Amino acid sequence: MITRDPQTLDAPAVRRVFAIMAARGIDVRPEAPAPPDEMEMVDARIPARFRKAEVEHPQLHDWVQTMLATTRRGSSGELTAVGGPSLLMIGTTGTGKTYEAFGAIRALTSAGARLAWKATTAADLYAALRPRTGVDTERELATMARCPLLLLDDLGAAKASEWTEEITYRVINHRYAEMLPTLITSNLPVSQLRQAVGDRVASRLAGMTGRAIFTGPDRRRHPAA
Ligand SMILES: Nc1ncnc2c1ncn2[C@@H]1O[C@H](COP(=O)(O)OP(=O)(O)OP(=O)(O)O)[C@@H](O)[C@H]1O
Ligand SMILES: [Mg+2]
């Protein structure tokens, strides 16, 4: 017989047990520790420059609202995102794409939505997935491909090779097939992005993402813009 120490039960299993007991009018929850401030936890993972980022772009605003509309209320009252739309954020350098992407993640959190998310630049993703001894890069790839929300920043900026194209394809194809929400930024116009990432990726991006165009001056050079 397989027995499991209650301490080692995974959280979904514990929540299911609590839900069944609650349905029978029995509250078995131990004194819960005060929940850590979700916003602080999210901000701690956001690069310092974007920790106060807010959504201004109308399409990012719509994206956040649609994401919130796809959430489900969990057993402890939190909003858990289930699937959702993806967005390709295109614009020249310094127009606020990364800022707004983190702003959108912050907006979801402050609205009470809880979802696991990951953010990486495409260049960092390729670096992390370079095969090397002692590192399970397949597992890392699966983590990025499967995470509930992914911000893939600066797609098309890294030097392309067959290998980078294959990595991008595997991540994007999984997210396309599973309809997982993905924020993608690029400072290449769409036609150049297609060349940079290859037709298979470009086709999936066209099928899975709405588009948000960023215009204006480089805010790094003109901070008051
Ligand atoms: N709406 C905003 N309000 C205040 N600051 C902003 C806003 N949008 C962008 N910034 C600031 O402008 C700078 C450039 O923004 P960001 O890094 O998001 O540009 P980007 O479009 O991602 O550029 P790149 O394509 O080079 O990565 C950053 O310092 C950012 O904090
Ligand atoms: Mg950026």
C-alpha cells in the first residue's frame, strides 16, 4: 500500500480535500499563515526598472480585461487564470513594450488574478537552453513552453540560427497548440520578424496573437515622451 505523509501532499490535492469537506459543512483548514502580499511577490520578480509599470496602451488594457474574464475563482477565493489570448507587441526600440508587458502582469496581479508566469528575453532563453553537461535543458524548455503565462521579450533580436529557430518553434508551437497566453515583444516589423524566426513560427504567431503597435520616440533618449 502506498501511503503519503499529509505534509507532502501537493497543493491541488489538499485543496480538493478541503473543498469536499467544506461541501459537507466541515471546516478542517488549519490556522492559515497570513498570505504573503501577492503584489510584493510579483514585484520582487520584476526587473527594478519596470516595478512600477502600468498599462497605458489600449490593446494591453483590453488584453488584461480579457485575461481577467477567463479567470476562475479558486477554493480560497483567488482568481486563477485559465488560458487566454496572446499578444504580439511590435514597435521600435524604447517605445515601452517591455514596460507595458510587465505593467500588464502587475495589473493582473493587482486585480487579484493569480497565475504562474515567466519572463525572458529570447536571447536569455537560447542561452539557458544551450545544451551543457549537468543541466536538463529539455526540462527547462518544457517549463517555459508550459507555463501559464509567458513574456517572451525581444523576439528576433538575437542572432538567428537553425538551432534558435527550432527552440523558438518548440516553445511557440506548444503555446499555440495549448492556447496558452503569451506576450511577445519585438522591435522588428512583421515582415522582418518572419524572416528572423522562420515561416513556421511566424504562421503560428499570426494565428495565435493579436497585435499591439507601439509608436513614438525612444523613451530612453526622451524620458518625458
Ligand atoms: N508608459 C511609460 N511611462 C513611463 N516610463 C515608460 C513608459 N513606457 C516606457 N517607459 C520607460 O521607457 C524606457 C523604454 O521602455 P522599454 O524598455 O519598455 O522599451 P522597449 O519598447 O521594450 O524597447 P526595446 O525594443 O529596446 O526593448 C524604460 O526606461 C521604461 O521604463
Ligand atoms: Mg524591451
